[in-house]
Amino acid sequence: MRGGVSFSDRVAVALALLVLVIRIHESLATSSNYLKELALTGREADVMLPELSPSGAPEPFLPLLAPSPLSPFTNNTAQISGLCVLNFTAAQSVISMTSIDCWSPFASVLANVICCPQLEATIAILIGQSSKETNVLGLNATTAKHCLLDIQQTLVEQGANNSLNQICSIRPSNLTEGSCPVKDVDQFESIVATSELLTACDKIDPVKECCEQTCQSAISEAAKKLAQRAYDLSMLDDSHVKSVRSNRVEDCKNIVLHWLASKLEPKHAKEVLRGLTNCKLNQVCPLVFPDIRHVVKSCGNGMSNLTTCCGAMDSYVSHLQKQSLITNLQALDCATSLGMKFQRANITQNVFDSCHLSLKDFSLQVGNQEKGCLLPSLPSDVIFDPSGVTFQCDLNDNIPALWPTSNQLPASSSCNRTIRIPALPAAASAKTGLKDEYPSTLIFLASAVALGSLL
């Protein structure tokens, strides 16, 4: 059926999930103390590690299983308009991965870190691969509308959420050249030092690139050269000139990405594009902070009543825990941002420490059971197999939220090796075979998300 599953199908899925969750809970009752045992193994001593190396990826992560009786794939053929010039066949593997990353029940909670970056990469790859035939790196407005609808319909037929364009704020203009004055492939290659650009971006290290910015610098340089081919700005005042130039350079960066996607194999292009996106994602806290007046009232003036203060903190944080899954580095940024908001409101004492706030408290939770999940800061995808949908989480994420100090840089400054910040979440155990030892608490997390989305 077009546009997603029917209500009856949703109810059937929800009931099946509920039955399966109950059975899993019963079968794994003996492992209910798993996380408690981890807390007793002395891992608290690792809270503050030596200088964080940018290459210190937290590996391996333990998977989080979301049992699903339905495959995100269907045998249906997408009913597309036929008015789109993009070559869907050339990027079929990337499209299939996107349908899993944006699978309907989980798209909204994985939007910031997994689904939307993958969707944006897919669009760039579709345009780039198709430019081999069309010779253009941006679509006209009319074609862009048809293509965006066809992309969404193709993904929905394979199980993706039918509101992806809204969830990821994708518009037809994202498929055009925008204000960039160059979209013709031949003109592009006559302006840009393409060999240097390709050398810088052909293969990137997703950790080193965020600090060294080798590929990003090459993209910016190419975009500036393209933007300089625009019309005369002499009639505008300085403030308007700066704004127009800035927007034009950003639009030209998208054209550069489309060109790169035309020169790399789709899978390779996806890895590069996702790596570049993650450099930006991990520098910003994606959460929306509610008004803090209630917390200020309870925790200000020297925190006279700890119970009242922590009650207000718990109430406040509960709003953050309903928003989305975030990465460990994003959690660091969120803790820093929230702590600075409190400090500016004259909360002088460390309420994070007093109220035992940890990094996982900033990510999606299940009710009051304190079962958060921090996603890895490196690019990752959702995995679908006959046993269900899996995405990577960390079990050893009870790292205290860091109260910012006056000389502390944001968490995103982890490229500065002299800054001491809480250790990145590490796997609870490096041993293999953990797939058979999922704590039921984590399975409940994913199942609750699925049930909430389906009903």
C-alpha cells in the first residue's frame, strides 16, 4: 500500500511487539542485574581519562535490538512520476540503506544522527551520479519538485517514514543549484582545481577530518571560486554583500558535493558525505532546552533545599529525554550548554553533580527507568536482519555530566588534546558473543519507541 502501513497493520505490529517483549523479558530475567554489575566493577575510576585523543573511537559498541515482525522492505515497485531525470538504479544500494536508516517507527528519534544525514547523502549521490548523463549538478525548480516526491515515494515503498521531507526539512530547493552561479559540469571543471579537490576528499578519516579539515577546506576553496562567477554585487551595501556571498558559497558547497558524488562510487561517496556531516553534527547540541525558570527558582540562592532542587532538575531533564537519540559528543555539548545557561541564571553550585546527572540523561529514555542510549560519534547505520532492527548504543554510559568551568572550551573542542573532558563512552565489555546477552532493559527501550510510534 502506498504511503505506509494501514492502521490495522500498525495494531498487529504493536501487539506482536508487545507479546515478543514480554517473552524476551521473561527469558532474560536472570540478566536484569547486568548493568548493576557493571557499575560494581570499578569503572567509575575511568571517568576522567588522560587527554582525549581524537582517534580514540569508543569501540566496540553493544547493539540495541528492536524486535520487529515486519521487514522494512516490500516487494512493491514504487509508483513514481516518470518526470524525474535522476538515475535511481545507479544509487540503489544507497537508497536501500536510507530506507533502513529512516525506517518508519524510528525515523524521528534517529533523525539528527542517522536518518537525515543519510537522506541528504542519498540526494547528493543521486544528483551526482545522474550528472554523468545530464551534465548538470543541480536541477531546475520544476524537476526538483518531481524528483523529491519520487525519492520519498521510493523510500516509503521500502519501509521508510512517509514524512521524511518534514522530519529532515528537505525542500525541492535542496536539489537545485540555489544561488550558486555554476551547475554545468564542464564549467565546474574549468573553474575548480578538480584533481586537488578529489585528492583531498577521495578518502577521509572520519576522526582526523573533523580536526584537520583537509577535505572541508578543499570544498570551501572550490565553492568560493564558483561563487566568484556571480553577478556584480557593487550595488549592494556591505551587510547585504556579506549575506549574499555567504549564502552563495554555501549553495556552491552543495554543488561541490554533488560533483564529488559523481566521481566516487555510491558507497564510497556515502562514507565521505556522512563523515563530513558528522563533523558538524558533533559540534552542536541538537536538543531544545525548555525554560529554566523553574530550576532557577529551586536551585538558585545556594541550593538551600537539595531535594527540591533535584526534583526540579529531574522534571526539567525529563523533557530533554523525550526528544531524540544523540551521540556521546553531542551529549557532552548538551551538558556544557545547559550548565552555562544555569550559570548565567546565577545557579552557582554544581547541580549536575549534586543531582547525579550523567550524559545518558540527555538522550532518549523509557519512562522513569533510566535506560538511556548514547549513539557513537562516528557515522553509523541501522542494521536490519531477520531478528530485528539494530542500532549501536553504549552500555557503559554512566559518565557524569561535566559542570562547565570559566576556562572550559565546548565539548566539540576535543581536537585540542590538552583539554581534559569526560572519557567517551566505551563498551561495557570487549568480549565477543554479547549478541546473546542483551539486557532486557535495553530491549525494552527500543520496543517502547517502536510501540509509541506505531500506535
